[in-house]
Amino acid sequence: MKITLAHGAGGRETEEFIKNLIIPTFLYRNIEGGIGLDDLEDSAVIPISSEEYLAITMDSYTVSPIFFPGGDIGKLAACGTINDLAVVGAKPIGMLDGIVVEEGFNLDELKKILRSLESVLRALRVPLLGGDFKVMPKGSINNIVITTCGIGIIKGSPIRDSGARPGDKVIVSGTIGDHGAVILALQSGLEIESEELFSDCQPVLPIMEKALKIGGIHAAKDPTRGGIAMALNEIAKKSNVMIAIDEKRIPIRDSVRAYCDMLGVDPLSLACEGRVVMCVDPKVADDVVEALHSIGQEDARIIGEVCEEPKGYVVMKTIIGGTRIVEAPSGEIVPRIC
Amino acid sequence: MKITLAHGAGGRETEEFIKNLIIPTFLYRNIEGGIGLDDLEDSAVIPISSEEYLAITMDSYTVSPIFFPGGDIGKLAACGTINDLAVVGAKPIGMLDGIVVEEGFNLDELKKILRSLESVLRALRVPLLGGDFKVMPKGSINNIVITTCGIGIIKGSPIRDSGARPGDKVIVSGTIGDHGAVILALQSGLEIESEELFSDCQPVLPIMEKALKIGGIHAAKDPTRGGIAMALNEIAKKSNVMIAIDEKRIPIRDSVRAYCDMLGVDPLSLACEGRVVMCVDPKVADDVVEALHSIGQEDARIIGEVCEEPKGYVVMKTIIGGTRIVEAPSGEIVPRIC
């Protein structure tokens, strides 16, 4: 059997592949009292004292093209890892990177990528502690692949995908699918105007910090590969709840919707790289939305709520008045989207 | 300007590239009281209490061929990261991996690689806590690249490259250049017999634990890219000492020497993947060697000593009776050696 693009696309096949092939291979997958491989959370978690946990996460970035409206692979690699820490409630304290480039790669482009990565870390005062740099001969890798590892500290309890409770409001922190749409459009060879289509790539740490200050955040995810369709399905399954969302409330840019229509893809399954979906105590949900508006996340809104049944499903009330099940995306989705 | 293979080969150009390009790009590079990017140690170190440090390291493995006598890319990725933790005196507590494969990659080969990686972790009871899995379209990556991140705990003080002191004995834990020779021979298309040429790829944790139990370990490195030539030059520079080694004492397999002669390379600059060079208090150096023999490292021996002057140099007494300066290797050395 051969590996297909779908195995790495972040949808159902990736989940099955990890559950059926990777997890059973490893005898040791967790540290007692922590969150490990089986949990498939955004970060692994290691208890370090009675009140603190260490969060650690790692992602490989293969995005193509490496420069795109709204960012580049360097910014993406920094944000993606910061975001995986942020959504479990961790404050990032350090990052490492493993950079693999093709022989003949342009040095100025590499500098630009490093500066992008750095500017994200600088703004959050996160040090780059170390890493690795390798060059592969011409033709054995396309451009550049960056792997980043981030570590952070959680004071109190980690936020889990399994924490959503019936009655919670589902909040999305901004428009969805922006990153996926721009990458997909570029890969499809479409001409795009950067004023109308650009990645949402940004660190969600300020969003999470603001929301956590208010409290009542029961579950949170950054909806990257597989989009909010994947993220909400994971929360629904792990929390053993149903998530009901309302299509007309989901913030989607007109330009993203137009490109999605043109390209025949569902914006719900397109990656975001600077958004959070959270399940929030209904008593404070409006306060959280308002707080997010106050820090420039003006499209943050409640898009649905957490219900009891049917457990493990995401159901959407559509604009035309019906309801449909939002499945975890399947197939190739978009290769090299992040 | 273009990136060359030498920039990623682990020799002088890599060092200069990191010092001149990567380090100046990043404003934040350390955590107070820790070891960060500037230090170019095998692991970064973060203080977590008055008696404990967290060590963290990350490496990208691009070795070609991916299967070789003595190991494969999975075993290498596990050992390499474990070893970077071990040589700073850390006990590994967890690992993450970022796997990027080419579309169409053989599933059975992937399983074999994962099992190799796992068997290293299993033997040391180190859990795989999480990671990432991506697939790149056919032709955009050759086979597979694995990045591993390891974290460990240091009780007491980290072992630093800068810790060598005049009078210390230089110990190597086994034969040198085995890994580099086999990869280079395979890349050169030579027929090799696996009984005579095989990688030394193994975790050095038992070696370090045994040595640390005796004490007096002032500096330690696993001599990977650039071999012991690079490792000793780094120690000499950072410790501000001269290191004098004796060629006739350096353990090199006859087969490795023969292939090196045939290929025109210096075994001192060839990667090892299961060895440690250490600078050890002369009072306990013989005990350390004996202890290493007792755990199956039968080729461990003292190969030289640390002197005062000329600072920053590695000097070798040659078999034919002269002396020569052992420089940090330069140029392409061997691409995709690890």
C-alpha cells in the first residue's frame, strides 16, 4: 500500500492513519497525569508541579507557495506552533526550529522567511532556543520545509477538546477559511488580489489570553487543516456532545465565499491559521465575544451551541432553511496548505 | 546568493551561517539562567527549579539512503535526539516527531521506520507524546524527512561544551566514523558487506549515565555531522583550551579506514551516531573507560588530553610521527548523512 495525500491532509484519513498505524506502534505514549499521543490534542502536556503543566507541540510546515498574501512559511511556522500552545491554555516560553532547504535556495528569501518567523516571536517575547539547519541536494526537496516545536507553561488546568458541555456557546474568533482559500487559489493558478484574499495567519495568543481572563472556556481549538468542520467534529466526539451551528452566523468573507464557489470547496473545511473556535459557558459567552471585539477581532461571534444528542455530531442549520450534518472532511482537501 | 550543501553539512560553513545569519535575526534567544541559541550546545536548557533544568533539542533527519546497515532513518531520528539530550546530562522524558513523506511512499517501509524509532524509545521507556504527519505531492520531497524533538530533565548542572579543563583526558566511547563511512559508501554506489561496514547508530544514554555515575565529566558531545574533528574543535574553542589527540589511539575499524582511503575522506570528519567524546577529570578517566568497557563499549579509550595552548586548536600526533592541526571540517562533507 502507498501513502496518499489524504493521509496527511488533516481530515478523516489522517485521523484514522494516526489512530490505526502510529498510535499502536508506540508502547509508551504519555507521562502520568499528562496529555499524550492518544489524546490527539493540539499540544502534549506534562505535569511539572501541583499547579503547573508544561505544554509541548510540534508541527511541520510544507506550505506551497511559500510566500502568500498575509504571510509566508516562516510566519506560518511561528504562528501555528504558538497557536497550538495557546489553545490548550499555555503561555509560550520558547521555540525551536528545524529548517530543511533545497540546495540553491535563494538566501534573500530565506532571510525574509526567518525575519517573518522572528517578528512573530519578538512580538510575543518568545525566544528561539535552538534548532537544526539542513540542506538537501537539488531536486530532493521542493524549496523549504520548516518544523517548529514550541513549549509553554500552563498555570491551572489545560483546556481540553473533551471539555465542551451541553449549553455552551460556540464562538469563532473571526472569519473562517481565509488561509485555505488563498493557498488553494494560488495553487489553482488563479489571479488573486491581495486586498480581497489573504491569509488570516496570526498568533491567537492574545485572543486566548483575553478569553481566559473572562473564564468559562471549556474547549478551544485553532481550526487549521480540515477547518472548523474538523475542529468541531473533534470537539463533538471527544466531549461526547452534539454541536449545532447556524450557517448564517458563521463569518465568511465574501471573497472567500466567491473563491470557494469557484473552486468547489466548502469553506468550513478550509484551514484558518489565526482563529480559535471555543465552547464557552453561556453565562459569559457574550462577554467573551465583546472582549474579542475590543482587541480587534471584530468578526468574533457566537455561531452555535453545544447540545446533548446525537453525540459526536456537528449539525448545521443552513441558510436555505434545512439542516445538514457537517462531516469531518475527507480526501485530499488541499495539499501543502500549511 | 544561493544556499549550498556546505551550509547544512555541519562543518565550518554551517557554524558561520548560524552565527552570521540565524542568530542575529532573532532578538530573543535564551531564557534567563538557561542555555539558548547563542550557545550552540546539543540541547537548549531551561531552568525549572533551583536543582533542575529542562533540556530540549530538535533535529531534522534527511539521511539517504533511508535504510542502511545498522539502522534506518527512524532509528537515527530517535537516537540522534536522545543523544543530544544525553550529552548535556539530561534524562529523556518525552519525544515528539514531525514526519513528512512523499506521496506514494511505501506503507510497509513507513511501518518499518516507525517500528525502528519506537524500539529505541521503548528500550529507554521514553514516550512519544505527539507530533505531526504531512504528505507532500510526488516529486516535491525525496522519500521521507523526520524531525524529532526531545525533552529531558537535568538534575544538577548541565554538561557544557565550555567545561573542558587543562589536564582533562579526552575519551571516545567507541570506534569513529562508522555511520559516515557506510552512508558515504552507499551514496558512492560502492558494494558493501554489512558485516564489515555498518552504522554505529545507538542511544548513548547508557554511556552517559554510566560515566556520570563515576563523575568528573567536564564536557561531552556526540560527534555527528563533522565527526570528532568538529566536536573537538567546538569544545576547544568554547572551553578556550587546546586539545591534543594521538592518532594511533583513535579507534577506527579497519573497514572504515579502508573505505575512507578509497573515498578520500578523513575519518575524523565522518559522523558517528552512537558515540560520545568527553573531557574527563584525569583522576577518574581510567575508571570511566573501564566502566564503558563493562557495558559493551569495548573500544572506549583515552585518545588525548586537554592542554592550555594554543587555545582553540585541536592538534594531533600522527601515526607517522608528525603533528598536524585538526581543523573543523569545511565544504560539503557528506550530504544527507543524518
